[in-house]
Amino acid sequence: MGHNWENKKMIGISYHAGGMKDIPLQEVITILADTGYDAIEMMCGPEAHIPSGEVTDGLLKEVKTMVSDSGLKVSVINPFTGKGLYQLAAEDQQAAIDHYSVLQDVAVALGAGGVNFLTGYGGDKGDAFAWRLLVDVLKPICRRAEELGITMNIHNHEATTIDASAKVTLLIEHVGSDALRSLNDITNFYHLGEDIAEVTERLGPLTTHCHVKGVTGMYPYSTFLIPGEDGDALDFRTFAASLGKVGYDRYISVETFPHMRMEKAQIAYDMMAGTLNELGLR
């Protein structure tokens, strides 16, 4: 069952449920609770455990009961398999705002701290156009997040408009909302050549969620692995120690993929929990 780590203000371990998108949600929750996870990063999108086009109060109540009965929490909401924010806004800016309003309502209903988002890539009309559109659409989205008391978490990702850490901070400055924060996907920063300790400490005050994937090689020749499996080159210990240094006390989500073997949740948890315990952060 889940740990009562929050009372000690330590770092919790969450699981990005997209890694088991083909398994019924109740089964995913049972696996995570039995393994020892603290939380689940809940998917809400076109091909997710919570279909974004079919959200009802009844469904959210059912999901909340499943999660709470297991002893887990919902860390954040992830718009799994959905279009990037730029693509949504380029098609219809108000529709993009409305879509994220639904995700925000899901976060509130499930007690999650915020909503993640990928910016997508806006190179078709020029990078400056994409940036301006992202800023314009994020301002109302973040105002609503402020009112709800949740955050909007920028998911840095290779091959998107926001890939490097300097762009994360610049986007936050342009939008000017305390609700806009960083999802530190350290693997995505690392395989683009950023220093794990430096970027983690610099983004520390802005970080409200984290992702970890295993990886070998550097972009564009990198291959993602289960965190902690043989061949994983990501220095998780340095990442965890850097989070501890800045006083981070939220969740790190394990991000794996459906094609990976089912032991993925256990392998990642064992490595992360062991390291966090050794560092006194769990």
C-alpha cells in the first residue's frame, strides 16, 4: 500500500499510467499499490484511462474511490496521447482553453496538484509565432489554474518548442503566472546535453513535478529504458540529491512505455526507493 511519506515532507514516487495504458485502471492501481508506490500520474486524453471526451462526475467519483481505497494519491493529470498545446491552439484557441479546463476540473476532482502539458512544435509558421500563441493561450489557462489552486506544468521534451531549460524559464516569465511551473523531465534535459545537477537546482524553485526515464545514448540516438535496468545511463542519484538540496518534496513519476516488460514498475521502484532511502529523502 502507499506510504505516508507526506507527513515527513520527503519525495514521493509516482507512476505515469500511460506505461500501462492497455491494462484496466483497477489492475494498474493494484500493481502500483502492491509494489509500494505513493501515487499515480493519471492519464486523461483520447487514448487514456480517463477518456478526455467522456469525463463525467460519475466516472471521476469511481476513479477517486479506486485510488483512495488502494492507499494511493493522484499526483498530477497528464493529457496522454493528446495533441500539443500549440497544435490545439493553432486549430482553435478557445477550444484549447476549454480542453484544459476539463483537465483542470479532473485534477481538482481527483485531488491532483496540477496538469501537465506538452507545448508541441510550432515550426510550421515559425518559432516566434508558436511562442506568441503559447503565451496567449496559457494566460487564461493559468488564470483559471490560479483560481483553482493548482499548477500547469511545462513538460520539457525534445522536438517540441520547449525543449531546453532556458526556454522553460522564459515561457514562465512571458506568461507571468505563479500557476505556470516546471515539470522537470530530467531524462529529456539530460539526453539533450544539460547537466543534471545544474538544471535541477536552477529549476528547483519552479518545479512542481518530475519525470524519470531510463536512457542510453544521447539525442537523436538515444533509446529509452526502464529506470534502473541494465544499461540505464541516467544518474538518478545525482538527480535525487539535487532535488533534496533544493528542498523538493513532491513526486517523481516513473515514465515507461507499454511495450516494456511488465516488471518495469517494480524495477524502477526498487532503484528509486533504494536511492531515495540512502539519501534520507524517503
